Amino acid sequence: MELDPADMTPVVNRLKRAQGQLAAVTRMIEDGQDCKAVVTQLSAVSKALDRAGFAIIATSMEKCLTSPDQGLDKKELEKLFLSLA
């Protein structure tokens, strides 16, 4: 199933923010910053990536419900969902 770029704009924006956060984490490590601060920021990046993945899966599920002949089957969606768990 192909993703509609218009539907994915919020996901792309979230991924771009996560990319900036990850660059900040890298700088924090290179600058020798506090472990707690680094892990906190790394956790935020991880959550942002998870949310982007879940948004993609939710969009796919919605398309499957509205156009079952064009979407992924239940097993494929379950596999995608569990890959983020």
C-alpha cells in the first residue's frame, strides 16, 4: 500500500523534529553533558519515532477499512504494529 504524501505531512514534520532532537543528543554526548539529560532527550527521540510509526500504521489501517482490496491484510498490519512494540 502506498502512502499518500498529503496524509503523511504531520508524520514527516514529526520525523524532522526527531532528526533535530537526535542531532542535539549527539552534540550533548560530544560535549560531555550529563547522562540524565542525554537519556531524557534520547527517550524523547525514541517516542517521536514510535509515534510516527504508529501514525503510519493507523493511516494504513484506515485505508484497509475503507478500501480492503487495496490494503494490507490483518496479519501484515499486525506484524507492522508489533514491529514497533
